[in-house]
Amino acid sequence: MTRKQLTVAAAIAAVLLAAAAFYAGRMTALQAPMRGATSAPAGERKVLYWHDPMVPGPRFDKPGKSPFMDMQLVPVYADAATESGVKVSPEVQQNLGIRTALVTRSRVANSFDAVGAVQFDERLTEAVQTRVAGYVEHLLVRAPMEYVHKGQGLVTIFAPDWLGPQNEYLALKRAGASPELVAAARERMRALSIPDALLRQSEQAGTAHARFTLLAPVNGVVAELGLREGVAVAPGTTLFRIAGLEKVWAVAEIPETQAVRLARGQRVTAALQADSSQTFAGELKEILPEVSANTRTLKARFEVDNRGGRLMPGMLLRIQVTTPAAERLLVPAEAVIRTGTRAVVILRKGSGAFEPREVKLGADLGDQLEIAQGLSEGDQVVASGQFLVDSEARLRSVLGGMAGAGQAAPAASAPAAGGTFTGQGKVESVEPDGITISHGPVPELKWPSMTMGFGKPDPKAFPEVKVGDAVRFQFRQGGPMGWELVTVQPAGAGK
């Protein structure tokens, strides 16, 4: 090579070296921030691991498709894992329609409605009897349930036994007998229940009278009619039973849970079931000491004012019972999840996380419920969408209970078809329903090493297994945790 050619070659090499140095420096500057991306930049949430929410035992160190379900793995963030409760982003809250309400304290009265049937007030019922033997000559009221007024004639009776005492009395007066004899005769007639009005009539006419008319003692209706014209009557026979209508009873069946809040003397408002515009004032008089075994209700007797006479036996009244007002801690009724054995609300904490809170309920006030225990005034509870939050909270609780100490596993492949598979690893935790094992690869399932939970076929299975044991185990697909143990033996056994 000539000297000139060497000089040109050296110049070209220098230019290429300078260009390479410039390009290397530029790439280094560009890649510097990318190398720092392995740790979360400031302001971003740190991901601890990924998991399948439907099979919460296994953990994976990078995103991917779940080997158990046809879904993507879900990240678990550091702040969500360290803080109790469930974090829900504002966007998701808006999409789910999550709405919160304040726990308030108010002075309210508990009220409930009951349906009662109208009956006669038995305390206002009067019996009409005769105290002498005789015969019914004329019946003035001929049918039951007729209205009668106080002083109205009911029946005319002929009493022949009254003629003798009256004639004796009149004879003594005409003979000018001594006042003592006349008074004695008069007292004898009173003892025979001869009315004074009938005696005055006999004195004025000068002859004995044995026909008299029985009058209605009160206003009301003839609830019972026990005679007809021409029949004979004996002393003490009840001829009529007249029920007063100034007041009536409304007898209602009250559930046991409401009956404990009743007390004698409570004022109530009653309205006709057929016409709610007609209302009546009432008062609780009696709680009958009898509980229906079928309906678990008690009968309460309310006295209702009926001076207008608009209420009849058999009518239905809707009775509104209001207990005295008291200070109560209240939440919307829609915020309470009732499982049958307990009541739960979803509480929003100050940090924005949500957590379930078991509460004890008091009175049912319709749209609101009284909280007897579990919340404080000013707390925020979820009033809509709480079922979704509760489901996530339960899942998070299961995940926390099953999480074992160990490293997160890398993303795994989908499991193969059914059968029994063999693995080897170390026991991380033992629970009544499962065992968490950090195991090596499972080639049949194309699983890498991972830490995951396996269900027990029975809570009493594998009693000899302890935390820290190196074990060789067989498992199969199935059970509530997705994978179930078949055998667990110390490592090396069976070889």
C-alpha cells in the first residue's frame, strides 16, 4: 500500500471512530432512564406480585394469562396489601355507581302499621232480663242487629204473679189500714221487682196492672235476641243483649318483634281500610297473654272512638302505632347487607379504602335502620354497589389468609388435562382447609417453581405435616381451592 493510501485509510478510520463514540454516547444517554424503569417511578404504585383472583393461592412475578382461568393476572399493589380494606379507584367507583351515605344521629319515633278487625266493646254490652215469670205479649224489636236508643221499648210482658200483691196493697189503702201495714205491702212489691211506674199506674187507676214494657238501657244494637211473641219467660232469663257503639274494639295481630315496644295507654290513629280518609282516635287497652304458635304474633286490643257510629263489627282498620321518640343512630336501609345470621355494612375509611363492618341492628324505621353497635356518628357507608365491594373484600381476606412466606412465582402455563401429578417442595403453612407449599417445577403441567395453596380432601387429613417439612406430594385438579392434595410424604419416601 502506498503512503498516500495509508494516509486516506487512517483518516477514514478516525472519522468512523469518532462517529461510533458519538453514537455510543447518545444511546447511553437515552438508555439511562430506561434502566431505572425496573423500579416504580416516583408517584406510581408499586406492584408486589400478580395473581388470579379466582385461585388466590399462587403468586406470579410478572403479568400474563392465568394458568387456571381464561383471564389475565391481576396486580396486587404494595399500598393495597399493607392497608386493611379494599381500594377502589375513583373511575371504577363511578363506573360501578358506588354511592356513600353518612351515619347520622336523630331523634325519631318508631312506628308500624297493623290491621285490626272491629268488634263490639264487651264492656259496653248490657243484658236485659226479667225478674218475674210471665208471657211475651208484644215484641217491639223483632230482629238482631237492630239499632235501639236508650229508653226505647223492647218487649211487653204479662206477669200474672204481680196481680195478687198489687190487689192486697190497694185493698189496705182503701180500708184505711195503718201506715205500717201499707208500707210493708209496698216493700213486698219492691222485693218482687214490680216497677214503681207500674205501681203508680195501679194507684191512679185503682186496679192492679200486670203488663209492663222493658226499656233499652243504652244506645246500641241488639247483639242477641232470645225470645219471640207468646213464649213464656222465667226470672233471670236474658231476653236481649245490647252492645254499645260509642266505642269499639279493634283487635290486631302484632309480630313478637314489634309487640315488645307496646305499652298500655299508647295513643294510636286508625283509618278505614276501605277509605283512608276516615280516621279515628284510639288507645291500646290490652295485650292479650297468648302467642300464636303458627304466626308468632300476639293479639292487641285497641279501643277506638266511635261516637259517630261509622264503625261496624267486621270492618278492617289500619292502625298506626307510634312509640315515643328517642335518639337513634341511623343508616339507610339499602346500605345494610343481611346474610340471615349477621348484618354487614361497607365502611369507607379516611384513606379512601373500603372494609366490611359487622353491625347490630335496632329498630326498623322503614327507609332507615337503627344501628345499635358497630358504627359511630359521621362514618361513611356505601349505600349502593356494596355487594361488589363486599365480594372483593372477602376475596382479599381469603388471599391474606392463604398467602405463604416465599417468593412470587413466574408466570405459568395453562394446566394439562385431568389426572394425578407429583411435586416436591417445602411446607410454608398449614391451615384446616389446605396446605401452602413452595414447590419445584411440575413438567406435566408446564409449571415453573412457585408457592401455592393446595386443598385438603378432609380437614383431618395429613395431621403429621408441619411447617418447614420437605415433602413429596401428589395432587389433582378439583376441590374449592382448584387443586387438591392426594398424598403428602416426607421427601425421599417411596424412592
